[in-house]
Amino acid sequence: MDTPLDAVNTPAYDDRRAALRALATEAVHAGREDLARQGLHAPPIDLSTTYPSYDSRAEAARIDAFAADGAELDGPPVYGRLGNPTVSRFETALARLEGTETAVAFASGMAALSAVLLTRSALGLRHVVAVRPLYGCSDHLLTAGLLGSEVTWTDPAGITDALRPDTGLVMVESPANPTLAEVDLRAVAHACGSVPLLADNTFATPVLQRPAARGARLVLHSATKYLGGHGDVMAGVVACDEELAGRLRQVRFATGGVLHPLAGYLLLRGLSTLPVRVRAASATAADLAARLAADPRVARVHYPRIGGAMVAFEVHGDPHAVIGSVRLITPAVSLGSVDTLIQHPASISHRIVDAEDRRGAGVSDRLLRMSVGLEDVEDLWADLDAALDASVGGEAVNGLRSEPPQVKGLHEAMN
């Protein structure tokens, strides 16, 4: 049974009973409450880039108000870069699921992270404290200082000591990409003091954890992944409080990293099935993780304690042979789709990270990352079994073929 969403720090609704809704209910109804009153069932897609207004004095006042604090405009839209009704529905729904005041959507996850860094730099807070591993491009953006930021890499225990007067952000990802390492978000938030904590929640989604309830002030998603869920939309979103959201909207307006309305529509539709998809894929992933943990061809399995649909594993043999031998599973970057994907992080998603830093973060050259979809577990295992055989030259380790074990003692088997 779903746990009711917290009534604290969630947007106000006309119907106060909305604060008591379960996650699965919110996923279906958030951002859509006004449709029935309009005689609609499916959300409309507003593709307009501009909107007519015959009162230019009023428009000037609204533009001045936006320039002051970045608050969402009252009244009808003005221009697509200032906001779009379809995208706003998605932002409202995601904020409800994450338990934040609001959310701001962008054209991609990297556009969303860039906007966060720019808002902090604009305040003279260019220093970032971050914990590896992160998504490879996030790591690269911080390390290369492309937006003028400076990063100090540390482990969770060293966050407090790494803070400086010009620290504007602490960033973690839990479970992390690609090793699925987890951090105690509540402890990390405490270590941050007054510095905002940004938690990348792409892998977990609000179905498995809500970082804002544990002290994170910003929650980042590559919405391309589980929120969209079908591999056909690219987007990013930051769930946060209204003060930070205002600054993010101003950066989005100035830089143009806006989300297309059709993408907003697809994301809103994706949210409606998010709990069902994540739970179904997670059950299959846990099953496969247990089988891999007991397989003599596999050196190590990484699977998070909170569960989820991501599995990472290191093979004794050639990881590239696994990639080249799957037939049902798709060898491709990205994750969170209804179909299962597998990739070699050291070659693709984390290739841009310095090799020494990559290995220091636990991303070995034999590590494979699998995003489990909604296929039947036996079909997926048959494909993996054949691919693992190929990784050891068609011969099972020690001359033995593995048999799928019972799904029990999973974490003990992998730790």
C-alpha cells in the first residue's frame, strides 16, 4: 500500500484532501485537477510560442515582476521562453511527487544542472563540493569548470571540512551512476549546514526516495530516464523551493534551455505510470541481481539497498563480449526505458571522466551497467546467460554453468 505523501512543503491545492493522496494516486492526477471542469479528460498540448495581449502596460508590469524574482507569471502566458501551460502541468506534478514547493523543467538534465550552477555563480558562490561517482557528464561539467565553477571532490565524511565561504552547492547522486553507491542523504544534508544540497534522484525516482524530505534543497532529474520512461523524450527538471525556482526560471529565460511542450506532455503522461513501471522493473532487477551474484562468471554485483531497476556487475571475462552478444537486451547508453538496456560505462557514459578518477570512484573497466525494463525475467536471463558465456569464450567459469538461485539474502550475497 502506498504511503501518503507528506502534507508539509507541498503545493497548496483547492482540494485539501490532495495532501493525503498516495503516491500512485498523485502520479495519475497531479497537474490534471482542472481538466474535468474544462470538459477535458486528456491534458491539452499548447504549442504556441507567443500569446496575444492588448494591454501592453500590464505586460510590462508582469515582465518587471518576473525580472525581480522569477516568479511564475499570473494570468495568460506571454512567450514560450517565459513559460508554457503544458510544461507547467508537468512541473506541478513532479513537485507533488517529490514533495517540494515547485519544480522547473529544462531541455535536458545537463541544462538543468547548468542552470543550478549558473544561479549559484551569479551570487559569487562558484565553489562546489561533490561526491563521486556522479553521472559522467555531470563530473566533467564540474571538473572542467566550463561554467566558471570550481569543484572539490570528497567522500561524504569530508563534506563539512571541504566547505568554504564561497561554496554555493554540495552535490551527490544516490544511488550513484554507475556503481549504485548510496549515501545517507539526511547525514549529508546535515553536513552541508546552510549550503544547499543538490541530490540527483534520477535512478531512485520519488517512488523509492524523496530527497527533499531528507534535507536536500534541490532534487535533480534527468527526466529523459524514468520520468519519461519510454526512451522518446529528452528533458531535465529541478524540484525545489520557490526562492531557488525563481532564479532557475530567470536563467532558463536568459539562456533558452526551455522544454518543448510536446516533451512536457510526454513527461506528464510518463508520470502517470511511473510507480507501476518502477516497481515492476525493480522486482525483475532484484531477481536478476541475485542470479548474477551467484554466477561464477560474475566477479561482483552492485545493487542498491533501496532497490530499483538498475543493476551493475563486473565480469571475470570480457565485458565488451557481453555488449556484443546480447540480442534481446539493447546495447545502448541511457536508462529508465520500458525495455532493458546495457552499456559499458568506461567506454561510454563515463569515458569523459579521467581514467584514474573513474577507477578511483569504483568504475572499473570490467563494470557493466544494466537498466532493467519490463520484459519477462526468464527471457532476460536467457539473453544474459548466453552473453556471459561469450564473455568467457563460451566456457563457463570452472566448467560450471550457473543455475538461477532463489531470490533471498540478496544484499548479503553481494556485500
